[in-house]
Amino acid sequence: MNREFDLDLTRPTQSGVYFVSVDDLDRLARIATRDELHVCRTDLAGCFSKDDLLHRLAESLQLPADFGHNWDALADSLRDLDRMPAWGRVLLFEHADDLRHAAEADFDVLLGILDDAATFGTEHDVPWFAFLSLPDGAFDERHMQD
């Protein structure tokens, strides 16, 4: 994340999916906690498949036991704003590059689901952010979309 770019995590209109460096995650967690947003961290180190990703998200998001472990169930869970213990949500993904390299199609589906959830949050006036950390070199090798 560009240090000169001040994202206001309390503004639902700025909700979205953002790529950041690993050094930004702790700072974002502190800001979100200060602003009383729900922070969820998911470590994707060594995550190379959709099944592993969904398992890790079920744990980190504390999804119910009947979570379906499929894309539709994840999308539904991320849009379930009543489940949140706070007035907004900030998801922090560490080591997202592992999944991006091992399963690019699954990574892209995840990005789409996160983006849909952020849009849903915006439509309901709820701050909803996802930050995925990538190595600094990754920002140059591929143009990332908003």
C-alpha cells in the first residue's frame, strides 16, 4: 500500500479488495481495531488449492459447522453481515502469493467473491475490506485490477 494513500476504513464507499505488502498488514489491523471493525487474518502460506483455502477461511472466519466448503457457501458467508461482531469487516490475507502461483484460477475466483462481498457491504453502508499481501515484486509482474 502506498504510504501516501490514506484509506479510511470507516467509509463504506472505499470498501474493496486491495493488494498490499506484508509490512502493511499489521498497520491495517491496528487501524481497523482502533476503528472498532472486525479483523480477520488468514495465513495462506503453503496454501495451494481451493480445498485448503476454504478450510483455512472456515477456521479464520469462524464459519458455522455446516459451512458447505464451496464457492457459493463462501460468498454467502461473506455477505452475511448479521454474523459480524462489529459494524464493519477487514480481512487480511498473508502470503496470498502462494495461492496465486499454485492455483491462479482459484485465486481469481476468490478475488471475485471478495469484490462482490465488498460491493454488498458498500450497498448496505457497511465498511468491508479485504487486503491481500503480495511480495513487492508481484506488483510489477502483473497489473492488478481494483
